[in-house]
Amino acid sequence: MAGFDLHTHSVCSDGATTVEDNVRRAVALGLDGLGVTDHDTTAGFAAAMAEAEGTDLELVLGTEFSAEHAGVSVHLLGYWIDPAYEPLVAELERLRDERTDRARRIVGRFQELGIDITFDRVAELAGAAPIGRPHLAQAVIETGAASSTREVFDRYLADGGPAYVEKHAVTPVRAVELLVAACGVAVLAHPGLYGRRDGAEGIPVELVEEMVAAGLAGIEAEHPDHTPEHTRRYRDVAVGLGLEVTAGSDHHGEGELDRLGAATTPREVVERLRRWRRA
């Protein structure tokens, strides 16, 4: 299976598999390369490099950086970033700290809805990883209030849902600026999945244009949860703005999210992306 899966998660954030598991599986699948892109952290870099040593697998080390626009989450994939760039390190640390406080507030929302989960159980499910919404979803499933992670997200945790809690985050434009300043390459993640408060899907093209002015290099138009219409729309947006079109599985390693290698980016696109990197 040729190509690069440029979007995967591990237990370093909200995934169910280790970075080493992901690397071994990518090698077994015959992938050309693997994106290591846990949420708001670079913690998996060393383990990924150690596991990939001696193999033909090329790693694309990065992070999925959380931003927000008009109360809606917008995520940027930052590839080849300098993990020691202090402004980015500080922002990622703040985001991870904020996740814990936000999780406590979400637990309170579920309790108000009559769903008896506890923060202690959510923290136990997260283990050493930063607490994320999948851990909250797992706690809800244990109570019998939902049967799957997707159901919890759709019914409760989606933007504007009854258990949704806003987070403090930088704007998407600022996120692009930070990733580029860290010698990285910024790609807009799964744009078709962002729900807007005006009821429209996706994010405004005007916002994408603002991100392009800040240095955005690509759009993840191909994603397992995109509809064919999403893929066509954002491929057209990318081409129209002179951006690269990327693909990634958004693998989290559990249930319907166990899909490493399900969407891959050709090597020639990865090489063009690399040329966006500023020294």
C-alpha cells in the first residue's frame, strides 16, 4: 500500500494505540510514510523515530493543533515542526492544561443531563494521555447512555451540543502563523467536519483565504468521514487557491476509528508540501 497516511493519533493524545503500534502497522501495510500527529503535543516523536529506525518507513512528525473560529473548533495539521520552538511549545502546553479544566466542566454538563459519569473515571480512562473527548465518550458509553463514540459525539459533544463546552483557543490564522514560525507546514484538517452555528457545514472560504495569507500550504480534502461532496468541494477550494490536496485516515485505533492507512497522500504531494517549509 503506497502513500503516506498523514493523520494518525496514539495514546499520546486521544488514540487507543501506541506510537510504536502505529509505526509497526504502517510498515506491515507497506506504507511509504506515516504522519505522527497527536493533538497538541509532540510527545510521540522520540518513540516513533526509535521504532521506525531500520525500516523503510518515512516519518512526518507533527501535531494536530486546536484552534477556534466563531465558537467552532478548527484543527490545523502542522508537519515537520521544530518541537523546541518556544512560542509553539507554550501554546501547546496551555492547550493541554485547558483540556483538563474543560473536561471537568463537560463532566458537569453530563451530570446535569442525568448521565452519571465522574471526572475520576474519565481521568482513569485517559491514563497518562491528556484527557480528550473520546475518554469522556467512553465514560458515557459505560453508563449505557450511548452505544458508541460516534453517538456520544453526535448527541452530546458536537459543537453546540448539550454537553459541549467552549474552549479557549487561538484563531486558525494565528495557529497557521505559529506552525509556520516553527519551521512547519500547515494543512487544514478535515474541513467538512466543522459545524457552524449558522447551520452551514464546513468553514467559510473567506477564512481559508485568510489562512492562506498566513502561510497555509494544503487542505486535507480526503478523509474517511468526508462525504464525496466534501471531498470534491475542498479539493476544488485547494486547487483554486494553489494549495496541496492531502489525505489522512485520522486513525485513533478503536472501533470505527481503527483505520490506519484508509486514506493516503501520494509521495509527490508530500515532496511538494515539504518545499513549503521555511528555513
